[in-house]
Amino acid sequence: MAKAFREIKDFIRPELELFQKKFRASMSSKVPLLDKITYYIVKSKGKQMRPMFVFLSSKLMGDVTESSFRAASLVELLHTATLVHDDVVDDAHQRRGMFSINALGKNKIAVLVGDYLLSKGLLLALENEEYQLLQLVSTAVKDMSEGELLQIEKARRLDIDEDIYFDIIRQKTASLIAAACAAGAASVTKDQEAIEKMQQFGSYIGTAFQLKDDLFDYGNNAIGKPVGIDIKEKKMTLPLIYALNKAEKRQRKHIIGLIKYDNKKKKAVREVIDFVTQSGGLEYAEEAMNDYRQRAFDVLSEFPDSESKKHLMNLVDYVVNRKK
């Protein structure tokens, strides 16, 4: 899969390299401290999956435009702002093996940096009259906030069912990937039906992406977060929901008790992981992930064959087969 991912990046390498420069410029500030922090953020960026979805979606519709670069920058600015704020909320001191902004400059600076990035994204769209891009991405950020709050609310009571779980991940994770795909399309075409199809495609693959992350929590892959961290944070993911629904009443009560009261103890976390594994929760979640993968492919099948379509399909496969 690593080779396929490199080939996808090679296909849009000129766009990604130019995007790096434009993204850095979009965050620039005359305040030295802020400029130093934003430079650090650019250096610590991960795989850049969302800009990749923007450019591949743009190329699916035609040629990449200046609007496509603004779409990618807008998505990344608002995404980065939410990550900076998330690290404050979670009191996380590392992200992708590097220090988080709040670890480097305390929470006050991190919150202000997040606010700054949000404002830069809004201004980028407004100054260039990119109202549709702003609407798409702003709606996604609203959905992300609602999804996070719904998850926090449900973590307190542990009363989540499958429908609510999918509502949470659709808002919390899939919404921004959906916005990236829709914004990429909207930067090239005015065809609203095509834009909506790409938004649906992004929602499906974003859901599959989160299901893959949920599965990682029960494995031993080096993924940047300790195994069992979702259990420690009382997050009800699909493998756990399925296992609890299958359990008899006494066992269900015992497992919920472990998550509620002993979720910081290694032995308890291990017991929950074993319970989910033995109950078939991982296989069930993997089946759901592959179903969303197929839904994404079904949307793409409605577009003519092209190099962009081929690489989008390969990116879908990468999302569900990645090792971290």
C-alpha cells in the first residue's frame, strides 16, 4: 500500500508542492511568535490526506485552478485550527510524535493560535469571494463540533447505539473529508449534482477512515496512539457497541463497569479488548468499513474513467488497508 500511496502523491506532486507554499503564505503573520508557531505547524503536517482529496476531486472534474488551491488551504486551515483546539481539550502534549502547540506554549497560546487559523481561513475565502467553499467547510466544522459534544455526552452515560455512533463519526470525522471532496469539485465545476456526489463520496470514505481508526485501537500497530486509548477515554466505538449488544445482561453490566470505573487500569482495558475480540466485534466493524468502501466506489463509478478516478479509487483502498 505504501507504493500505491507514493504513486497517488506523484500524480499530484506539482499541486502538493505549490500548495505547501500557498498554505504557508496563508498562515503568515507579522507577530514573530505566531509566525514561528505557524512555521512549526507546517513542518509537522502529516500525510496531507485532505488536500489530496481536494486536488484529486478537482482533477476528476477538470483542471486544478487557483480556487482549488484556496479550497485546499481553507480545509487545512480550519482542520489545523480544530486539531490545535482538540489538543487543549484533551490536554494532549504530542501529535504525530511531535510536541503539540499547547505543550510548547501553554493552553492560552494554543487557543489563540487556533482562533487565528480559523480567522485566516475565513478571510481567505471572503477576500476571494469563495462563498460556496466557505459554506462547505464552515458547515463541516460546525458538524465536527456537534459530533465531539455528542460523543462527550454519550461517554458519560455509555448509552450509545449504532445509529448514534454513525451520526457521531459522520459529523466528527467524515464531514471534513466530505467537505474537502466537495470543495475540490466546486473549485472546478458549477455542476451541483457532481459536487453533491463528491460530498457523498467523501462522507462514505470518511466513515470508513474512522472505522479503520477504531479497529487500530484493538491492535498492536504503531499508529501514534496507545492501544486501548478509546476505552480509556470511554469512547463507544462500533466493535465495542456490537460486542455489548451481543453480551448477556450480567456480562454487559460488568464490561460497562470496567469502562466507567476502571478505564485507566491496564488489566481492565485488556479485559475489555479481549471481550470485544472474542465477541466478533472487530470482524463486524471491518465488514462495516468495507461496506462504506464499496459505497464510495459506487459513487465514483458514476464518473467517466480517468487517471484521477483511478487514483481516487487507490486512495480509498489505502484508507481501509493502511497500517497506521
